[in-house]
Amino acid sequence: MSKIKLLAAVIVIFCAAAVYSQGEGDKIIAIVGNEVILQSDLNFQLYNFMTQNQLQQVTPDIVQEVFQNMITEKLILAKADQDSIYISQDEINKQVDGRIKEMVAQFGSEKNIEEAYGVTIPKIKALLKEQTEKNMKMSRVKQEKFGYGVTITKPEVIKFYNDLKDSLQPVPETFDLYQIVRIPKITEDAKFIAKEKILQLADSLKNGADFSDLAKKYSDDSLSAIQGGSLGKAKRGSFVKEFEEAAFLLNPGEVSGVVETEYGYHLIKLIDKSGDFITAQHILVKFPRLDAADFSEINFLKELKTKIQSGQMTFQQAAVLNSQDPKNTTDSGYVGKIAINSLDSLEIMAIKDLNKGDISEPVKVGNDSYYGYYVYMLKERIPEHQATIENDYLLLQAYAQKYKEQKLLEEWLNELKKTIYVETKL
């Protein structure tokens, strides 16, 4: 999966957590210790799984895999409670800040992350904290049980290979790649189109249209639109400056004029205000991505490719000077080895016929909310093959270690079930 798509999936999943909630008649499908797992919890985790793995269809096997993973998590967290595992807020904040830095390194800035998903950095941090605390508790419990990781020896790797080589899947075709990334800019024409749309929605509100209905139908903030544009209760500092200033000037029931932020144009309705807290709804019209901006970056990359091919500069030099992935300025555009099943169909089409040293045509990578145009240079192509000890030892070592860890984990979980109550109803 490309960097843009991977981070997109991560953010969508954490942001979606804010709008999934227990509904009326929600069914209890498992009890683990003092905790329950609801049908809505499973539905949300299935959504996560499908998003991360780019799957379109839910199968019974997938449902069971996700369900069992949820039970495993609850068991380990129950063990953490038994052992009085405590994670300080300082530890959690350091982890979350590190995660945000990783996102910034991939997207270029906090503004780019917020612009892509219509969620402020403070909100993203708040959503990350709960899961980070759980992850740290589980890691702490596992560390107490297994130390700092399960070690695997060379004889164990060889035995794993000899025992299971006939059932191992082939190593997929792999591409060793360099890349240059360009992100289309927001143009004045794009702002004009968005302004026209938001003004039409403002007129509809003046003529008696329901704010929630309009948000559901037309807001480009798809997550809040599910709940009629509701942003919930938020503390001062949760929103970008322009949005927050406009929202706090409103009285309950009032609707703002058009508010411009880096996300696009907003209409804001204040529901309640108490001290530094507000409850609000909004309708967002994002700045559209226009063909002219896309063509500008595509042509830029094509001209850059011509310069590289004519010997005016190397691909690595071009990446350092022109790539808008910040990491490319320090690694000369080197991506590393990527399996074909981690690329999307457009990327595969762009690089499948390249020979060593060839440069691809520009290809669009990402989703409609946030994308860029990439050119790749092929360093090496590794065909699909059956793994061997001689050529794929490191990969087999990773497989063998994971296999050993899974067996030890299963044994441990069975031990935990002797002291922690587990009942499943699925």
C-alpha cells in the first residue's frame, strides 16, 4: 500500500470512531471479564479491516477473524487490569505525538492532514489517545510474559521451512523503486466553484431549509455529515482559528455566514455554548481538485522525466530538488522493495513493463480527498518465486518468528481463559 493510501486508511479509521456508536437494541455478542463486545463494535472493526485491506466483500471467515481478534484484545486488557498495569498520560502523549510526527512526515504538514480529512490535529490526537493507551497496556502485559520479543534461531527457521515449504504461498513479484511526488495546488478557480456552492446552500437555509438535512446531502465532511453535520461537544482549541473564531461569536441557534478555512468553505450552526465548550454543526464545501491543477503537475513531471533521460540530472537529484514527499529530500526518492499486491491497479499499470533504470509516466496515487502524482524509477524487479533458504532467508525468518509468536500467544490465551470469564454469542 502506498504511503498516502496507508495514512489515509489510518486517519479514516480513527476519525470514523467518532461517529460509530451503540444503537438502540445493540446486541451483546461476547462477554470477556467485565467487558462486553457489542454488534456495533464488531461492525466498526469490520469497517476498519475492510478499509485497511481494501476489501469489498465481507465473508464469514473475515467476520470470525476480526471477532477473535477483538476477544484476544479484551482478554489481554483484562489481564492488564488483573496485574494493575498503569500507563501514564505522559507516556501516552509521547506516543501520540510521535504518531502525529509520522503523519506530518508523510503528508508534508499538519495543515495537509487537516485539509485532507476535515479533522483538526487536536481531534486526531484525542481519537488516537484511547487506542494508544490500550495498545501500550497490551504491549506491557506481553512484555511481562514474553520479555522483549520472541527470538528465533537459524535451526528453527530451517525446520519451519522444511515442515511448511509445500504450503507456503509464493513470494509475490516485487519492485525496488525510487519515486518523485507532486501534489496539485488549490487554484482560484477551485475556490470560486466552492464559493458558489456554499452560497447556494446559505440561500437555502435562509429560505427555510433544515440545516441537518442539507449537511447530510451536501457536506463534504462525510464523517460529520452522517450525523447531520454534528461536530459534538468540543473545547476551545479543537478547531482551526478561522472556524473557531466564527463559531464562538454565534449564539445558540444562529448560523454563521460563509467561513473560509484551509479545508474549504463552512456554514456553522451553534447548538450550545458553555465557557470554553461549544456544540456545533457545520456544512463543508471543499475546494474541488480541478483538471488544470492536475495537468500542471503531470506536465511538470513529464518535463522532469525528459530532463533526467537527457542526462541533465539524475533521478535522485530530481527527487531531492522537486519531490513534495519530505522524506524524498533525505533519501533521494528511494522507496524500497514493494510487493505487487501492495500497489493499486494504476501503479501496477505504470510500472509493470519497466526495465531496470526506466522511469514511469506520472500516475495518480491516493483517493479523491488527498492524492498526488508519482513517477517511479525501477531499480530492480524480483519475479514471483517460491521462497528458498538461500534467496529469502530474512523473509522466512520473519514468517517463522510470526508462526512461533502465534503458537505461544494461543497457549497463553488458553491459560488466561482459565481465570478470565469468556462467553461468546456470535
